[in-house]
Amino acid sequence: MTDVFETIFHSTRVLDCEMEDDEPDWLDLGTDTEAEVQTAFSEMFNTAQHNGLPDSRREKLSSLLEEYRDEFRLRLGNDPPADVDPMEVILLAGAQSVRAMSRPYSAEKRRFF
């Protein structure tokens, strides 16, 4: 167990040293404007039509997009944390733990993490 803590400690120290003040290019922060959301909805609707959405379902899709408008995000914002129950992992009888290697990330993503 000590090895796990040492690995986590070392990896966070490495990431802290690599952190920069600038946000990564792929990370889009901010709030969405109403015009941007409407444009995104129009694009989704047009894509659905192009991909064969039947005429009988167009009104339903339009009402669903409007009903769940607040669920869509184009950018990450300063939203509160999700109010969900913590995930609980239940191992099957006879299961053995496996030590997995860390995943390789690009330098930009490592700086973000």
C-alpha cells in the first residue's frame, strides 16, 4: 500500500512542476450565449434530418431539445459539483486485484491534470 501512496505523491509532484498558468488550447471555459446554444441546436437538428430523421419525429426532437436546454453545455463553466451518490465497486467472489500501469497522456493533458 505504501508503494501506491509513493506513486501518487511522486506523480502529483511531477505534475505540479509541469503546471503552467495558461489553460490548454483544447479546454474551452466560459458560459454559453443563447445564440451559441440555438446555433448548436440547429446544427443537431439539421444533422438528424440529414441522417434520416423521419418527419413524424421532428416535432418530438424539437420539443426534447427545448425541454432539456439547460442540460447541454458547449463550454465548461463554474457549475457546482454533481449531486450524485459515490460509485461503489463490488468485486465478484474470487476476484483478484490487478495492478494497472498508469496511462500515457500528452504533455498538455498532464499539465491540465
